[in-house]
Amino acid sequence: MSIEFPRKLECLFQPSRYKFLRGGRGGGKSWAVARALLLRAVQKPTRILCTREVQKSIKDSVHRLLSDQVESLGLEGFYEVLRDEIRGRNGSLFLFSGLSDQTADSIKSFEGCDIVWIEEAHSITERSLRILIPTIRKDGSEIWATYNPELETDPIYVMDQVEPRERAISVKINWSDNPWFPSELEEERRHAQKTMKPAMYAHIWEGECLPAVEGAIYADEMAGVSARVVRLPYDPMLKAHTVWDLGFNDAMAIGLVQRHASEIRLLDYIEGSHRVITDYVAEIKERRWNWGVDFLPHDGFAKRHQTGKSDAEVLKAQGRTVLATPNVDVEAGIRNARLVFPRVYFNSEGAGIPLLLEHLKRYRRNINRTTGEPGAPLHDSHSHGADMFRYLCLAAEQMTNDEWKPLNYGSLGIV
């Protein structure tokens, strides 16, 4: 058989432990991988696992793509396309499974695989990779990943580009590398180039990372934040303030901040769970900074039934100065945060700052499944850091380097 492939994808026929193919729409990477795997499995018995993070049904898999390519290549006499598998006459086998429901024990059934193809690999979690990779241990086994990167912190992107593995082939392939790029898609691409925001066009069509996940609440603000991630050493001439989003079973989120004129300097970020307030106070005090005010949300002033004391009272007993952040609704707080965002600088040397930036990149809204309309912010692992940042922006005008003076927040337009 004489089958043509884009020149960039000749690597599909070269042995390598890892093959990473990333790029935007129209590059033909999934189409080419399907063909390459089918041809390889014709040549010798091969067991191939086709996987992705979530596969609720076979319709969510590449089963249809492979079955279409079986027909396109004229291999109907060799392959038997079943509902959940594709079998070759020489014993080759294509299996389909999602990774999100796998455990270290259940995934052992795939130990004998020769090749794993991870489709839409930008969605793969770090947990899934930790479970999958050690399982694929057969001599000469390979792991292939096709994806359009969403964030630079996506686990598969980190594995591919940030911390590259040995014996890995990495290829970026886009529409411009596809000699069979259809005219219909070219019309769509040109329209998108004229109408889309540049960052979104670059992501969808050129395979570039986004500054924040699609639909992120602070997507526009995060687009320019990299210029404000700089080295910010602690200044002993300025007061250091803390801003808290309280949690115990959920995450406790604490920002450590200094203010110089209108500039808000986020020096570090602390996050934890199942720790008492005094533990965090001890960690904060270790820095021996020129401390100012601890800003708590209003629930921090309510007495806990377990102790009969409020978190504010516990902090005051530790010698801390405690004030409440302005009590405004979430949407008003988000609007204010967007206004304050350009004044916030992030310390590139702060150990917790990358985690906080990740939360801001991934902070998004609930989407109504029926209407598709966005609703209130999603409560997940990213919301606590984002809530702390919202409180920080509300408290920013109270942060002084002298004695605290109360302000009229109505006059600042925060309603």
C-alpha cells in the first residue's frame, strides 16, 4: 500500500518511547495517527489502547475515526470492527477506555499494550499520567499523545515541552503543514482570524497556549499578567498585610501583600487544609516581617460552635491586627478585581505564586447544561485562591504603611 502522510509526521514510523503531536485545528494529527496505527497493526500483531481522560461511552472515543479509516484504507477484509473493539486477523487489537475512572489496580489489565494513544491529551490529569505511564512497561512499548495545549501548566504540555523526556519525539503541526487542508476549513480559519480575539485564534488554529482556560472569569486580565510576574523582594520599610479566604476541610488561602503607592505587591501565597488558625499564624510569623493587618472575610468574625471563638478572636490572641474585608456580593467583587488587576504585581520568587496564578487561570463559572449560559462562579479547587484574590482587591484601599484609617467604600464605587 502507498499511503501519504504530512512530511512532519514521518516520525510516526520511527521507534520512540514518547511521541507528542500538538497543534491547532486542521493539522490532521488525529487522522494521521489513526492511519499509522492501523497500518502498523497490519504489519505485526499489536495491542493498542486508545484512551482519553473521560470516556463515558464508545462515542466519546476515537473508535469512529479508526473505523472510518479502516474503510478508507480498504482494510475491511483485515479488521473486524466490533462495538467496543477493533480486531485484526493477525491478532492485533484496539481497545478503548477512559482514564479518569481507572485505579492503580484496574489499569493493570493494559500492561501488555504495545502502544497507548492519548487523544485530547491536554485534558489528561497528573493523576492519570501517574497511573498510566508505569503500567505501559512492555519492551518497546510507546506512548503517543495528540493535543492542542490549553495552558502551559497542562500536565501533558509540561511533560512534552517544559520537562521533556528522553527518547521523545515532539512535533507541532498546524493547518499550514497539512497539504490536504480543505477549502471549507480555510474559509472558517480566515473568518476566525478576522473576528476572534488574537489569543483565541492563536490557540484554536495555531496550537498556542491560552493565558487562561476558555471561559475563565479573569481571561482578559490574565492575558497581560506575565509582564507583572517579577522579582519582588520584601521591603522592610513597608507594612506586610495578609488576606484570608477561610477554610478547614476546604482550602485555606492566604495572600501576603505589600503596597507601595498604587502598586499592590503579592509577595507569596499560602494554601492548606485541615490545619488550625494558629498553625498558619506560626508559619507567617516565621518571616519576621513588618506586619500590618490581617484581613478576614465577614464569616471570620462569627463564633465557631466547636470553640466558642471566632477566627478573628484567635488571631487577635496571637497579637495580630484584624480587620474585615468589605462585605460586597461576589459579582461586585469580581468587577472590582478586574479594575484593580492591572495594579497587582506577583513575586516570581514566591513559592506559592505559581499555584495562585494557576487558580486565577482556571477560575470559571458554572455552565447551565440546558441553556449553555454561564452562572455563578464554580466552587472547586481553584475558587479558594480566586476568592482570596477578590478579597485582596477589595481590601487594597485599606492597606497603608501607617496606622489604619477607615474608608467610605461607597465613595470608591464598590457596591
